[in-house]
Amino acid sequence: MPRALLALALLWLTTACTPSTAPLLQPTPSMQRPTACLTSCPLLPYLTAPDEVAYLIWTHDLIDVAAECRRMHEVCRRAKD
């Protein structure tokens, strides 16, 4: 008899206490990312040739891309405020 009660109690505990899902929150403006933050930074350039001139051009392009990405992050930061 105790085993039957134990099985019944176990069955009741596993079915009667099922977790419910919480309702989804509607996104508020503070939760949404500004459109300025949705744009990804440009891809980094590849070094195409091993010579010194190509390296200098690549370095200049890399600095330009990093500056553009920094500007985009500043715009995103200002849009969040």
C-alpha cells in the first residue's frame, strides 16, 4: 500500500506542478536597439600583396575602416541617450 501511495504522490507531483510559461513582454523603446546600432561595421581589408607599397595602402585602408566603425559606434551611443 505505501508503494501505491508513493507512486500516486509522485505522479501527482510531476503532473500537477508543471511550470507555466511567462507571458512575453512587449518590447518597450528602452529595450529596442536604435536603428543606428543595427548597422554593422565594414569588413576589414585584406593584405593582397607582400610588398611595402601594398602594405602602406592596406594600413591606410585599415585606419579608414577603423575610423568609420568608431564613428558608427559614436552615433549608436548618442542614439541610445
